[in-house]
Amino acid sequence: MSELIRKNASELVELLGKGEISSVELTQAHLDRSMAVDHDVHSYLHQDASTALSAAADIDRRRAAGEKLHLLAGLPIAVKDNLTTTDAPTTSGSKILEGWVPPYDATVVKRIRAAGLPILGKTNLDEFAMGSSTEFSAFGPSRNPWDLTRIPGGSGGGSSSVVASFQAPVAIGSDTGGSIRFPASVTGTVGNKPTYGAVSRYGLIALASSLDQVGPVSRNVLDSALIQDLIAGHDPHDSTSLPESLGSMADAARKLDVKGMRIGVIKELMGEGFQPGVMNRFKESVNLLQQAGAEIVEVSCPNFEYAIAAYYLILPAEASSNLAKFDSVRFGLRVAPEGNPTIERVMAATREAGFGPEVKRRIILGTYALSSGSYEHFYGAALKVRTLIQRDFAAAFEKADVLISPTAPTTAFKIGEKLEDPLAMYLNDIATIPANLAGIPGMSVPNGLADEDGLPVGIQLLAPAREDARLYQVGAALEKMHEDIWGKRMIDFAPELEVRG
Ligand code: GLN
């Protein structure tokens, strides 16, 4: 394998800047890697080498001409397939959008292109980002590079596995209940869900609009910071976009200092239901942070117990109305019904054929939760719980600057293991969902390997809204402590993939 593709993005942009490597060479190395491993990993739903290489060649030409370029110019990147791209199909993992090529670029994609980052391809996801494993993708699951019989997390398992298998140095994901952080946790990568509104969702195919955020995936904290700095910032096309800048995440990631920081351990997110190896690594990191001068405090968030229940009313309610637009008229698939093709019957036949089982389950649940007799009882009650969770966070952040917990209760499970049991699948997100309900930022950082199975474990950091920089500061400091102990990055413990093709 080319040594180039193992490097962090921060090193690659330096080499590009000094002219020691070209973007074409770097992009080609990643495309070669995909040719060699992606038939096993299946990170991508769509790749087009010629578009990526011509974007790379354009940057090389402009650099050679002495043009002043963006810091990240020439760095290739992969994008989750629920962000619209004018030069590639955008399916959101669904048959109902198969073959649809959007008429506009998502704002995040626009910023990526304007800065001169070649897009390597569109990554796999659970259909409409509903799931924790990519097994609900209509185009087949992605696999975990640490063990190909296991899930790479979801919904953004394409973006986590693409980075973990060295097919891309960085990727973009989206997180509605944990879809950036859970995949990062089980693949030994870094994933960050920014503050709600920090990154534009214009051109993100909406799942649940009050919860969705776009964010970075990478192999180290600084690289995620560089990407967040690129994609964040006000966007007039997104009415929920924050007007102000949250500062430089890269500067925060370079501080490497946690002295005097108050770090709160969330009592409710440990113990029962959490795998022993996950808890062991978590406790070790708490000790490391303490030794580095952080003050460790215990905080209690009693209403987190109801977070999953509230989420699975709010999310389906919002999703059922967001997905109503897939009606056979405006986008993608159209199926002819048997008998008389009235508009209603065409719609019904198309939605029956175009949506998978998890999407149908949630549309039914959401429609019911919003129906006139049940609205107050279900949706209204869930909104009250959401407020209580926000208050839990507010109280916890009085005592602590940053909160920590394991990102997920377990390491990566086997493909197929939870497919028939929706509730077991939903429980993976127990630690990640509260941040979406409260709109606060959350990051998953590699936290060692579990004793039982040798698989990656993640630690989650949470900060108050708009304080994303704290996550990068603590995350990078903890990562440095780990790398000093291990003598290498966590991703360097991953087994070599068999190269074919
Ligand atoms: N696993 C969660 C769900 O199925 C989270 C999804 C997400 O963040 N997009 O809803």
C-alpha cells in the first residue's frame, strides 16, 4: 500500500503546499486503494475516477501557476450519499432515489469544491440515514475494516469505513442520533457532530430536521478540526444556520492542554448494558485526563433514561413528513401499479417498492404519532422529555466544562446480529442521542481496544452549544496521551486488508 494514504490529512496538506506531492498523485493513490479493497469493504455507492482526477489536476495547475490556494486544496475527501452533488447520483441509500442526479450542490459540497478538494466518491449509508449498521442500505451493507464480518456502524458506515480502510483521508457524515459518532467509535476513527446550526444542512436530504447535523470523520482530531473549519459558517440558504462563527477548531486542537478543565463523567451512561472492555478503557482515560491536570467531577442526567423513547417519537414524526415528498412525481423511481394508474395508486406502488422495511416502520410510527387523536399524547410528551434532557445538560454544564461517556455500549457487532430486532439496534445510540435532542456538539475519539474482542472502543466528549472548540481541545489532548502510550495511532493497530484486483 502506498505510504501516502496512511498519512493524516494535516501532513498531506503540508506536502501538497510544499509541492512535494501533487493532488493527482494523492487522489490516484486513494482511487487505487479503493480498487484493491472496496469490493470487500463496500464504503462507496458511487465513484467516478475521472471527475476526481480532473478536480485534482485543476488544483495542481493552479498551484503551479502560483495562485494562492486554500490550506486544504488538493486533499481528496469522501462525501456521504445524502448530500446532493450535481456531478454524481445522490441516493441516500434508497431505491426510491436510484439514478437521481440533483440539480444543485449541497452548501457543504460547494465549500469543498471551492476550496479545491477532489471528491473521491459518495459513501454508503442506511436508507435515509435510518439505522446503526448500514445494513438498511438498499445497496447492501458496508463492512468494518477491523473485521469484515462486522458492521462499521451506521448510518454513516460508508464514511467511517472509507477512512478506516485508508480509501480517503477524511470524509463527511451526518448525525441525527449518532450516525457520525457511533461509526467512528466502532472503526477506531474520529467523528464529530457540531453544534446544531454550525454547519449548513442545505442539500442534506433531511431525516429529522430538528436533529440533523453535518460533520467530519477522520483518523485524528486535528484533521476533523480542519474539515469542520472548512464546512462550518453561516449559510443564508439554511434558516437554522447560526449567524456567528464558532472560532477555529484547528487552533483548539493544537493546544494539547486540559489543565484546570472540569470534566464531568455522566453517571447514567456507564455500568449496566456497557461491555466490560468498553468500561475499562473509559476508566483508564478518565485517569489519564485527571493525571494531565483536569478536574474530574461526577454529574447526573436522570432524564437520559427517556431519551431513546422520545427520540423514536420525534424522529419518525419529522421523518414521515420529510419523506412525503418522495411521491413518484418529483424524484427518482416511478412504479406502474396493477390496474388503473390513478395518481394515488402510482404513489402507493412507488413507495411500496421504493422504501425498505426500516423506513416504512418509521413512516408508520411517525404518521401515527402525529395523528390528531395521538398528537399530544405521543409527540407532545416526547417534546416535554426533550426539554427535560436539555435541563439535565444545563445543570451538568454548571459543574463541568466538558462531559464524557463511552460513545457506545459495545464494540462492532456481527452483520445480521441485530437486523431482526429493531429495539436492540436502537439501543446502540443510548449515549449519542441526548446531544441531538439538546442541539449540543459531540465527538467520538478512539479510546483503545476492548479486552474481550480486540475491537475499537470510542470515548464521547460533549460540550455546551457553540463550545465545539472545547471538544477539539480535550479530544486532541487525550489522543496525544494515548499515542504517547501506544507509540502509534489507534488506526495503526487495524489488521491489513487483503488486497485484490
Ligand atoms: N441510529 C440512529 C437512527 O437509526 C441514528 C441515525 C442518524 O444519526 N442518522 O435513527
